[in-house]
Amino acid sequence: MKTWLVLALLALPMVAEAKPTLSVWTRAPGTSAEPAVIPPPEAKLIDLGAKRSRDSKLYDPQYGAEALYRGIALDDLLANLPGGPAFDQVLLRFDNGMVIPISRWPEMDDSPFLALAHSSDGTTWSTTFEALPKKGHPADDPRPIRFTTNKLVYRGADARELPDWSPWRHVSSLVGIELVNAGAWTRQFALSKDGRVTQGLEVFERYCSACHGVRGVGARFGWDVVTPIPMTEHRSSPGVLYFHVKYRELDAAKRGFMMPALSPVTEDEVTSLWKWLDLAAKEPLRPYTPPVSR
Ligand code: HEC
């Protein structure tokens, strides 16, 4: 092939404007492993541009400001997805590897808004969303959160007081929706009936699982807590782990680190978390077994 043609072909994807799409798929039962690629090849592609959009004035906790957003309320979209009532939870999958589970039928007022464009005056609309540096680092953050299209605007009741560590502050563009059964999804991680271990799993789900996966299952933003190196080996006591989770060096953002300080976490919670992490390093996850839908 001629060199110029190769160069022209290489340049194509950069020139083409990103079309707003969203991949939707259902979790395959039995295995614990994630699909090799996200979204998996069997995912259905929704053309968001073809959906009816509406304009809403919203406060976006990521930018800490109000603006006009044009897009789709997620509850509208979720209600019309395939998959029977057994699929009562969706895993929101973000471009940066984060995963946040929400109910398939969220409260209407709370449902996040999937923005495709924004405007400050209602006349000029932009489909690009500004990169978001970490708090306190407007100019020197080398790895701000970047958005393509599909900017999710969190609308929970606590949107105006959302804490700095909240996963909703760290999400990038929404790229996929995976339908799961909530009970079966959670049971994969229930490795023991011991009270401490159970509390540890709750701590993991509240504070860590949006960013960290377990044995290749779940999020891929931070490192997997078991593979290839168990977190409990690297952070070899609850005390050491506690220190990492709770505090961050002042120049962490400047050095390109993405994990926020999870300041409300207590030493007691991390002690439980460590117990669960230790067990997860020793035992496989339970298989994902959703009820059979007919
Ligand atoms: C908003 C996303 C996010 C959340 C929430 C999060 N992490 Fe992280 N974590 C990361 C990322 C990204 C990294 C990779 C290093 C970096 O960029 O900071 C990381 C790295 C780590 C490391 C390795 C860092 C090192 O120096 O050894 C540990 C340990 C860790 N996380 C534990 C946790 C635990 C435990 C929780 C929950 C209590 C948690 N993280 C919650 C994103 C997150």
C-alpha cells in the first residue's frame, strides 16, 4: 500500500467525531471471569443520538456548578433494556475502568442523567466536556479525568454535599451497561459467614469496589486486590493498609496518582476489610449463579 494511504487511514479515527453510543450486555452465568474485552463482542450497541433527548438544568457535582445539559435520564434508558425481572441491577461501566452498581429501576429523581451536550446559555451547545483536574490541582494535575461524550451527571439527594472520595466524583464517560442479578452478583464475594469478614466485604463494597476488582472480576481502575499480587501481601497488616487508605501525600495528584483519600474510613473497618481481602487471596470467588429466567 502507498505510504500516504496508510497515513490517511491512520489519521481517520482522529478526525471522525465520536458518535454517542452505549454498549449493553447481560452477565454470563457460571464463570467468575470478566469478558476479555469490555464491552464484550456480543454487546448490543445503543445509538444514543437516535434516542429522544431532553434539556435539563442540573448541578453537576464533578464540576461543582450548574449548567444546561442535553441528554437522556438513565431511568428511561434502563426501563427499556432487554432482560427479564431477574436482572434487577446494572453495573455502570466507565471508560477509566470504574464500575458502579445501581438498581435497574432507580428512583426517578435520583437517576443519573446521561449528558451528550452542555450549554451555559441555552443557545450554543458543546458536545465536548472539559477535563476535570483533582481538587486543589487546577493546573498541575497530569492526569485529570477526561470525558469523550456520555458524561454522567449524578443527581442523588446528596449531590451538593458529595464527599471528595465519592466514586461519583471520579467516573469518566459511561461506556457500558451490564445487566446482572443483584443477589447473585454479591454472593460471588461472600466468602465466609464470619461477622468480621462479612463487615470487611461491606467496607470493600462501600469504599473500594468502584475502582478495584477481585481476581479479575469488577472494576479495573485501580489494581486488582488479588491478582497478580494480593493486596494483603503488599500491605502486610491492617495498620499499613489503613494508612494508605485514609491519607494521601500532598503531591499525590501532581505525581499522577488517582486514588482519593478515603478519609471517613475507620481503623476498625480496615481491620475487617483486611480479613476479607486475606480470605479473597486464599479462596476463589463463588460462581455467579443468577436465577433462571424464562
Ligand atoms: C476512585 C477510585 C479508587 C477507590 C475508591 C479506591 N482506590 Fe485504591 N487505587 C486506585 C488507583 C487508581 C490506584 C493506583 C495508584 C493511583 O493511581 O493512586 C489505587 C491503588 C491502591 C493501592 C496500591 C497503592 C500502593 O502504593 O500500594 C492500594 C493498597 C489501594 N488502592 C487500596 C484501596 C482500598 C483498600 C480501597 C477501599 C478502602 C481503595 N483502594 C479505594 C483507585 C481507587
